[in-house]
Amino acid sequence: MLENQKIRPAQVIGPLGEPLTLGSLPSATTTRWVVRRKAEVVAAVSGGLLSVDEACERYSLTLEEFTSWQRAVDRSGMPGLRVTRIKHYRDVYERQQRY
């Protein structure tokens, strides 16, 4: 029975170096997704605080939307999550891949 239970950390390190717990994550009713909130959700999933499915269900996200946030953080860090700069960071990443 214990083999099937997932052990989750009580907290993980957030994008700004602060501890994140389930209680300190953005509200499940969040509609305005600023860079910090997106990065916190990505950090929570990366650290094992939430699964991808739980994050998508909790925040009413599609899998594609969440993975785009993850990809943006992996490629460009928190600035890559800025909606107004998506094209800029995509172009930078594509240039880096060519050379």
C-alpha cells in the first residue's frame, strides 16, 4: 500500500527563492496571470508540490497552456513568461538553436 502513495514535499523553493507551500500558491480562482504567479505554478509542479494534472485542474489550464509556461521558463527564465515579449524570446531561442 505504501508503495503506491506519492510522497510530496511540504514546501518547494519558488522562482524568487522564497518557500512555496500549497497555501501560498496563487488562488484557484486566479484570472489575471502575471509572470510571478505563472512561475510559482511552474515551480510547484517542478518541485513536486503539485502534479501537472492537479495544476491544470486547480487553475483551469489546458495542458498546452501549462507546458508553454514550462517551456518559456526553461528557455528564458521568468522574463520569458511575459506575454508582451513572447515573440522576442521565441526569436532569441530559435537563433540560439541555429548556431
